[in-house]
Amino acid sequence: MTRTGPGTPMGELFRQYWIPALLAEELPEDDCPPVRVKLLSERMIAFRDSAGRYGLIDEFCAHRGASLWFGRNEEGGLRCPYHGWKYDVTGEAVEIPSEPENSTFCAHVKLTSYPLVKIGDVLWTYMGAPEKQPPLPEFEFSLVPPEQTYTSKRWQECNWLQAFEGGIDSSHVSFLHSGGLKSDPLFKGTKGNEYNMGDLKPYFEVADFEGGLFVGARRNAEEDSYYWRITPWVMPCFTMVPPRGDHPVHGHFWIPIDDENCWAYSFDYHPVRALTAAEVQAMREGHGVHSDNIPGTYRPKANKDNDYLIDREAQKRGDTYSGVKGIAMQDASLQESMGPIVDRTKEMLVSADSGIIKARQKLKRAAEALRDKGITPPGVDPAHHRVRSAAVVLPRDASFIEACREDLSVREGVRQSSV
Amino acid sequence: MTRTGPGTPMGELFRQYWIPALLAEELPEDDCPPVRVKLLSERMIAFRDSAGRYGLIDEFCAHRGASLWFGRNEEGGLRCPYHGWKYDVTGEAVEIPSEPENSTFCAHVKLTSYPLVKIGDVLWTYMGAPEKQPPLPEFEFSLVPPEQTYTSKRWQECNWLQAFEGGIDSSHVSFLHSGGLKSDPLFKGTKGNEYNMGDLKPYFEVADFEGGLFVGARRNAEEDSYYWRITPWVMPCFTMVPPRGDHPVHGHFWIPIDDENCWAYSFDYHPVRALTAAEVQAMREGHGVHSDNIPGTYRPKANKDNDYLIDREAQKRGDTYSGVKGIAMQDASLQESMGPIVDRTKEMLVSADSGIIKARQKLKRAAEALRDKGITPPGVDPAHHRVRSAAVVLPRDASFIEACREDLSVREGVRQSSV
Amino acid sequence: MTRTGPGTPMGELFRQYWIPALLAEELPEDDCPPVRVKLLSERMIAFRDSAGRYGLIDEFCAHRGASLWFGRNEEGGLRCPYHGWKYDVTGEAVEIPSEPENSTFCAHVKLTSYPLVKIGDVLWTYMGAPEKQPPLPEFEFSLVPPEQTYTSKRWQECNWLQAFEGGIDSSHVSFLHSGGLKSDPLFKGTKGNEYNMGDLKPYFEVADFEGGLFVGARRNAEEDSYYWRITPWVMPCFTMVPPRGDHPVHGHFWIPIDDENCWAYSFDYHPVRALTAAEVQAMREGHGVHSDNIPGTYRPKANKDNDYLIDREAQKRGDTYSGVKGIAMQDASLQESMGPIVDRTKEMLVSADSGIIKARQKLKRAAEALRDKGITPPGVDPAHHRVRSAAVVLPRDASFIEACREDLSVREGVRQSSV
């Protein structure tokens, strides 16, 4: 389940979906420098041509194999600087200067390429068979007006699955992020946080839906009520954190780079209002689900080479539960500490891990159904994308999945359901 | 013989002994930060709990595999910061917060653990079967009063065996360390050194004893006498340098980290007097058998990444025979230069290597006897630890092993036999 | 064809030739420090003894395997600092101090060694069977007076073959090096360059000769004439760039270090005049075919760890076609970008690659003829070395190989044929 290279069952599953390939900011203008992109163990080059078209093509020139990262992005194509072969955004060779005038050779040269489409702050790609290309994704965070949304990314040095599993694991918040609940400008100061910290033994209930799962974590609220935090998972790797008061809502994609690295895409958006300048500033500084990256890169300043700048005094005082600063890096540090690909034969799952257990089953079943019967997996249909997380107080006898049907759907002009 | 991971014959042999796991200074107070320890290819965490008890447990949480190095050391145990699972020094889970109040699950969760005991400046562990755990070690350097002893350690980037073999190889001293004999504050200025430098063709004689070997190197002294330097080896990897005048006596343990790295533990002690301030200062600065480490680490400042700061001018002048500064780094540089695990099919052993030859035979035989018949190997019994090195002048017709029986034993209140 | 370790067919082929082992400047005086040399995947030590004799011997002492790089170079030999074993330039042990006076052991100890001979600025070795050792090489650049020649080297982080193939690939010059043709002090300002840039579709003709190939690239010159640039390749890896006006002539050797690294030896010489101070200065600064190396090393300052200091603005302006500065690094960056050993099953060779195609065939045939029938390959005979490159304008109906027979031969006192 951890392997996503070409030809692997999980790799084929991932190749059914539109997935984030890079941030739009990485290709800021026409004819700007090309960017190396590695996804699902394939090495590619993304570029934006003179007409603003985006392309994602094989990294290596068809001629002798030089990297097109050194290419000249000019006049409608990317030109290999070795012998001047030039490709358009679809990977087709459009000029081979050394060939005779009347040669038809050029028409037969084509690099592997994938579509690259800007929606919101993200450039999305689809790496599967062209004839099965689904409609474009419709996640709310990428469709709201630009001033209502913010997306960042960071390199995480472990397999995508152990990163993703953190995203649907609501029970660790009361421990690992307990400091953040009190102090993070994008998390703090809500009634829900009080419920969260007041009950360290949440009860988990997981409900299926056509695109994935809703993972409900139930904690005691008042005498006659429960506080429910509901995390949607849209297959294969989209998750949303349950909201907190009127804070922007955040979520993640966990995109395999190769089997030992992934991109954590982290977004924040508000369904009905612009983000405030203070909120955007906090996101840029690496608060909330975002990270403070080394300038010019997407690697966090706190990383495994420097033990995540752990501060044992802050750990002792409880300012940060683990001594690592920032919610994103608290997760990343522990997930990376498991090793590049954790040995799951040694784990001991408990009732609080029921979301993880169900998600693995669903991924496995979907990959097998695709491989054996060609069945399109859940989450491909854009209708499956129009979900929300929710944090609500319900009567003790209510079923979260019935009571929250509306709360868990995108409703235009209506704010998130949040306590 | 170079492999010491779980299940290997030499690994099983090592698991019969108490061995140094870390320096006591690495866990300086109750509830201090835990420390990563890798020994015999096993990754573990050492910590000291609120009551001052020491523990050495599996590095990874039983739940999801997060590293307990990020753990919170508090109130009698080490708590995983991911979901709050807490372990005591024996590796037993003492709290699993997400479990229901009445759950008995916690009682069944236990991490692999080994005893960790402070004797002198060292924390010792025994990684074998609990039912075969021998009595604690009784090496003199760790039993004398604290002011009489000093221990350091350094990371050596090669297999333990080629490091150890340097420790019983008395013949290289007249070459590699000839500069040190003249200038090192912890070596210089003895009559013995004159004998050492005056005869570059020592004759070797190796004598068995119940715990290992005594390697005697005989050099001409006066007309009618020989200068004998006698190095004891207690199995599997304890060696002592023959003493020099009234200098403190030094020795080593060579402890496998994994098959390509080892710890060189280096001690200096005097059986009957306190170390002087000048001696301790010299040890701290990396003189004698000690090394000058990168602050906050146990890696020498002079290491293979910087060619051990070799000084070709000093080499040419003869200040340092190889151009590398410091006795410890002279050894380390050459032993590491052989490669992580030297190819012993290519070596050409000579008569001066008889100690090495006998030691290898003894290790091989002991590992086989253990594997095939369960025989407890030499050196496990603490009685075997009570040996000393010696440097003596004997009549030409004397047998060193008979003449020095007392000199080679620990005698309380009696100083080392040293010229 | 990419593998050159001991026992491989291409490795055996390389072992028929004298090849550059290091620059003479690396062993600047008698008894200077020894130098690590890795060639054809063999690790060796080069040194120059007290009498000025050069030696190339196995890196590791025959005794215990310590690296002789730490050796003391003194009194006619290199002494291992571990136990004092001493070797002469032929690898024979000349002293083993620990052995008894009357021992004959020393006479039987010999390290693998190869001859090392200074010709011009280069120290050459021959790593094959002694009985087949050919006469010394006679390349013109190494035989002209010292003031007429200059040689540098740089580490290239890819297989030798993809580096070499760039050396006989005249068609990339009009693209990758188009900036250099205009601005490089060692390339610019010739009539030939105008022809070069005026015709981007050169026609290639490849002619066999007893020592290798002549690769002719034909471009339009005037109405009735062609501009021919002719690159000789002497097997296995000597190439010369066609000359430009009265600039010094340059060329290369591509010498395998191991299968993923090679040395690019780059020379410049003028057959009939001294190099000017300005020319030598430009070479030292890394212009022309030379590189600007990290002081004390032969690694270029612009290398794959820093993306060759690519300057996208300079690329956009066209100052440098690929954005990488310097002709040598333009080649190196692209050749290294193909990966350590490019996957040749994926390439698409075109008519402009006919030199590369023929060269591969010739290498393959020669390696097979050697392996199967013991046939001495082309390029071993020093007579094959006495070739020149040429850049000439010929009538449109002339055959370059017939018209240039004299231009392509070394003619003492006659300058290169160059436009």
C-alpha cells in the first residue's frame, strides 16, 4: 500500500485521480524557469510557456537524455540546450534543428506528458490513461475567491501513508498539539478546544460515504451533549481538519514523491469571508498547519537533520508537548521518526485507530477492484469532493452522520459548522 | 566474526556480557532528556526516570512506531508524545490514555528492554536472555574512587574488530605513536619509553588465561634483562595498555554500534592515587588515549571527512609519525582507512601479530562453543575482570607469565607494576 | 561498454593503453605527500620518491590493509605509519621492521603496481599485463615545449562514455556553446565561428583511420565552398576540438575513475608558438575547455550540488545558452544531468550522431577482438597518436578525408590548419 511507482496497485490507484503537482507560485509567469517535479516516483519537468499554457513532461530529452531542467523556455516551448530539440507543453517535439528541412522525424518524437491545470493556488495533474481522465477536481478550498484561501507545501521525508494516517487521527491532538490549542493564533481560543482538552478518551465512529470516510471523534461536552469532531477523507489522500470557532478551516493532501518522501500540501480557507491580514501573516510564518520553510525551498527549517530544533525546556514546561515547535512539524517529526516506511507488522492498533484501520481497508479494496475489475475508485467523481469537516455539539443520543449530513456538505454562502 | 546483529554467532557472544552502553554523563539527572543508543545493531532509548532509575528500551513506541527520543520523561516514565503512551524503565506500558478506564490492554504492552546499571562513569547493559544474566562487571577502573578514574568515548567509523585488534597490537606503538611517546603529557618521560624506542623488533609471547589472553611484548632492556609490556585482553573486547611510570593506566572497550561503526571507550585510572588536575585537563583536551570531540557529540574533530586534519609538515619533521595528531586519532585514522570492514582475506599476518591471531581463534571458538553447546564464554565471570596490564623489567631467562602473576592481578592498595 | 573495472571487456580494453593517471603538478617534488588515485575502479596511491622516481601502487598496505595515503614518503620509499612497512615505487616491500634480522619474508611482499611516467604535464600509467606494455604515448600536446602547452583536469560525476560522446559531438556547439563562440577569449573572433553559427544543420561524415575515427562536420561556407570541422578520436578516449583561427588547439581525455565518475583532462597547445600570458591566464580562470575548480581540489566550483550556479537571466538574454557559465561546465552539467550512467535504451540517435554511433561500434568490436582473439586494439601504437584536428574551407566537391590528409597529421614546425 506504500508503493506508488508505475505498475504498482497503489500507484495505479493514484493515477486515477487529479492530484496536486505543484503550487501555482512555482510557475509565476509565462516563460519562467522550468521546475523539477517528482510524483509517484516519476521524474518530470513542469513549465509554463509563452502563451501561459502549463505542461508536465518527462524530465529527460528524447534525444540523448539530458535533463530539460536546463532547458530554455522560449517561444512556445521548452528547448533542450544540448542540441536544441524543442518540446511543447504536451511533450511533442516541435523543432529538431539538426534534422534536414524536409525531415518528418520530428513529428514522431513525443515525451510522456500529463495535463497540468491551475485551480486556485494549485497546479493539478492527472497521470493516468488519457481515455479515463475524469472531470477537474472541485474541492471547496480551491474554488473560493483567492482572498479566502491560502495553500502552502512542505517536503516530508517519509512514505505518504504514514503522513496521511496522521491526518485522520484525531486522537493525537489532545496530546501532541495540546500546546498549540492554547497558543497557536490559528487554533486557539474556542469552546471546542476546552471540550478537546477536557476529555482525553474520545470515542471513535467511522462512517462510509461514496468518496471515502467520515471519521467522528466524540468527546464529552455538557451533561447531556457530546462534542463531535468530524474529519472527512476523500480518497486517496485529501483530509480536512475539523474547524475551530471562526478560524479558517484547514486540510491536507499527502502526495507521494517516491516511496520514501511525500509532499504535505496544507491549505486554510474560509467559506464565506476573506482571510484577515493577521491570519495570512500567521500562515506565512508557519503557524497552524503550515511550516516555516528554508527560503527558496519547500523544506522546513526544522527538519530531521537538526532534530527539528527540539527544545527540551519547552517540552518540560509543556509549552510544546514534544518540544518541537509548530503543529505541522510536531506531526512531521514523529511521522518521519518512524523511518522512511514504517514496519506495520510491529504496530499495535487500538480502538482510537479505527479511522486508520477503515481507511487502509478501503484503499486496499479500491486498489484491488481497480486492478481486477477496472472499477473506478471512490473520490474520482468531483461530486465526492464537495465535503466539509465539522465540529458540532449534539445531543447524546444523536447519530453524527445523520445529524450532520448538511454540515458535512459544501453549502455556498454558508459558513462551516464549528464550535 | 565482524557481524554482531541479533542472531549472528558473534552477536550472541556479545549478548552474554555486560557491556558499556553509554557514559553516565549522558543521563546527568532525573527526568533528563532521553538518549538514542544503538548497540549490536539494535536501536534503543536510554533514560533516567524521576526516581533515578535507568532504563534501556526499544526506540520505537509499540503503538505506531514513533521514536521515543521525542518522548516526555516525566513522573516515573517516558511518554510518547504522539498519543501519550507511557513506559517505565523496564519497557512496560504504564498508561495508554485513549483506552477506556476499565481496559486491561495496557498490561499486555511491553517494549523490549535491557537492564542499565551505573558503575563508575559508565552505564552498563546486558542484552542477552534474562535467565542467563551474569553478575555485574568488576573492572578495576570502574570500581576505584571517582577521583582516581576518567572515562571518555568516541565514535569510530569502522567495524569493532579492526579497532579492537589495534588494542592488542603492541608492535605499532614504536612507529605510529613514536611522537606521542616523546611529547604526550600522559605518556612521556619514562624509562620504559626508552626501551620501547630502542628496540623496534619486539618478540611476542601470548599466554592464555581463563578470561582471555595476556599478550607479552619483549624488548631488550639492559645487558641481562628484557623489558616486557603485557596487555591483557578480557573477552570479548576489554583491553588495557601496559602502564608507563607513574602515569595513570589506560585501556579500552570496543563496542559494536553496528557492523560498520563502534564506540571506543577509553579510560584512565590510577589504582592508588587521585588523578591530578593537570592529568584530567590533558584527558579532557584529548591527550593520551582520549580524543578531542566536536562539542555536544562524541565524534572527534579530526575525522575521516577532513582527513583527520593531517599535517604533512609535522609528519616530515617526525613530531607525529603519520601527521595525525593524538594517539587515539592516529589509531582511528588508520583503522578507518582500511574501510568499514577490512577484507581479511588480503592481509599478511606476521609473528608480531600473534596476539591478534590467538584472539581471533579464541573468539571463534567461544562463539562456536556457545552456539553449539551453550557454553558460557570466558570473560563473563567477574573474577576474570580483575586483571591489570604491566610493564616490567625481567631477567632474560624469566617467563613473563610466571614472573608477573601478581603484577597482572588487581591488588587493592598496591600500585601498578610499571617502568 | 560503460563498465571498466578489472575483468570487464571494456576494462580490459582500457588496460591496453597508456592513460593519464594524474597531473604532474600533483606530485611537485621529491618525497612530497602521496596522492590517492582511483582509475578503472582500482584504488591506488601515486608517489614520487627521494630520487624523483614515480610510482603507482595499491592503496592498501599488504600487512593489515591500512591506507598508504597516510604513509611517510622518505628515503626511497613510502612507509606505512601503522607498523613501518616500507615500499618502493614498484610496490616491492623494502623494509619490514618487526621481522627478525635474518628474515626473508620481506622479499616476498609486493603490492600491485603500475608504471608512472611523466610526459609533458601529465603522469601516464599503463595498467595492463607487463609483457604487453606498449611504447610511450606520443600525443603532440605532451611533446611540444612546455611554454606551448597547458593541461588541467576536472572531476566529472558521470560515466566516462557519456562524457566522451560529447567530445566527438560537433553538432551541439552551435547551440550549447553559441554564447562561448561570441565571448570566450579562447574561442571568439574567427571566421570559422561565423560559418558555425550560420549553419545549424551540419552534415556529418565519419572516416576510419588505423587509430580511431575522423568525424567531419560540414557546414556551408561561401557559395562554392564548405566549412569542415574535423575531430579526431584516438582510441579509447582521446579527442581534439577542431581549431579556431590562431587560438591554441584544445582536446580531452575522458578517463574512467569508476563506473559513475571520470576525469576530464583538458589541454590547450599551440604547435608552433608559446602560449601568451593572457591565454594561460584565461585557462587558469576556467575559460575555454578548462574549469574553475574549488581550490585544492579538481572539483569545479559550479557543480551538481549547486545546480552549476545556473543564471536564468543570462540564459534568457542568451549570454549563455543554457544559463551555465563556461564551455566545460555547459557540457558537464548536461552530461551529468543524464544520471551517473545514462539509459541508452531510451535515446533516439539521429544523423548528427553518426560519430557517436561509429565510435560505439568501434569500441565494441575492439573489445570483442581483444577478448576473443587477443588482438591489440587501435590507438595502442604511438604512431596513431600523431594526429591533429583541423578546421578548413574546401571546395564543395572535395572529400575531406582526402583533401586533409596532411592537415590531420602532426607536422613539426607547421601550424594547425585552421580558419
